[in-house]
Amino acid sequence: MQQESAVRLPLSFEFFPTKTPEGAVKLRAVRQQLYVHKPEFCSVTYGAGGSTHDGTFNAVREILDEGCDAASHFSCIGATRATVRAQLAELKAMGVKRLVALRGDLPSGYGIGGEFHYASDLVAFIREETGRDFHVEVACYPEVHPQARSPEADLQAYAAKVRAGADSAITQYFFSPEAYFRFVDESRKLGLDVPVVPGVMPIISSTQLMRFSDACGAEIPRWIRLRLQAYGDDTASIKAFGLDVVTDLCARLRDGGAPALHFYTMNQSQATLGVLERLG
């Protein structure tokens, strides 16, 4: 047990704001189950164009009230300097110390608009307005952002966010640890020395995973895809296989020197708890 505790990594969990009172009650129970693992913080996502502003900020408030550090996702596309300034003041007044600064997406049917075009613009503005009041996380893509012109352009976009003042980065999820380690090596060669925390997606449903991965550009290795397809509607086998795959991924990341693990919980606890229990 001593050996396991010596390599215990800091953890963080991500949630999305719920749409119903029943969903909020369920999410509170999920958080309580995950708090057993003493996360460094919990983050809450922010809908396209700020569409979940109230739900995001309410969830952040609840997490803080539950005694856990909370990070609000904060997207800037379509926003103005005035609206961002007001929201930063609101978050600061709530006691938030962490932000996940993102470009974000506009709701479909809207033009670009706003005064920010890139996440690096938002990071720079946060630093101008608030100094070091917030720990600023940014996103990065070990397997290249789906809208990037090239891998090099994507790496330079990440570099711009770090140079604008980001403290650390959280990756899009992936299932190939080699992609993560390669990305870290390439970023270090550019002199970017902030911690790069791997984002981990537990496998709960094969159809959900395929849909998300197609949308965000995360690669599902062929052997994993074929195994999931072979299980068909056998949910128990999918979850058991997913537990093996994700636990092995996390162990390899831990053993390879990853600074922490960030779990995309999908507002559920069991799959994440299963991985953490296996890891010790």
C-alpha cells in the first residue's frame, strides 16, 4: 500500500450542468461518491455561446459549498470584453480560483461576432484584468484539433495560449498514451514547460463514445473499436472491457510521468470509481 500511495496522482473531475432539478439531485450524489478520492478540483463545462451560464455558475457554487475547489469553464467566442470582465468579477466574488479558458463554440446559426477569436486572446485578457487571481487551464489536443490546418499549426496555437499566461493544460481524451507523450515532448522542445494533464474518458457506452470521438477528433484505436462493435448491445461486457482499457491507459500515463489525471465523468461515478479503485 505504501508504494501505491507514493505514486498517487492528483485527480480532477469534470461535470456538465444539468437541465432539470432531478438531474441536479443525481449529480450531487455523484459528486459525493467521487469526493472520496479527494480531487484537487472539479470543473464544470460551459455551453456554446455561454448558453449554460446560469447552470454552470450554479454548479460551481454548489461544488465550492461542498468544500471542493471548483473550476469554471469559460468560453469567449461571441463574447465582448465587457461581458467577460463582468463574468470574471462574478466568479472572483464567488471564490473561484481556477478557470478553464476555452475558445468555445457558438450556437448553430450564429456568426463569429464578439471581440475574441482565440483562446489565447481570452487568456491574455484574463491576465490583463485579474493578474494572478486565477489559475488558468487551457485545452490541448495530443491527436490534433479537428479544425487545425496542420499538426504544427495546432501546436503553435497551444504555444500561444501558454505564452499568453496559461498555468497548465488539460488534454482532449485519447486512448493512445504514445500520442500524449509525443505531444508533451514536442511542447517541451518549444520551451513550454507548464504541466500537461491527460484528460481521461471512461468507456460507459460504445455508441456514445463513437459519437463523441467522431465529433471531437479523438482517435479510437482499431482494436478497441472492433472489440466494442463485437460486444453489440452487451452493456456489461462493454463496461468490463472499458474498465480494463482505461485502467491500463491511466497506469501507463502515471508510470510515464503524467502530473495528474482529469476524468470526463459524463455526470456518472461508477466507471471513474472503478478505474480509481483498480489503480489503488
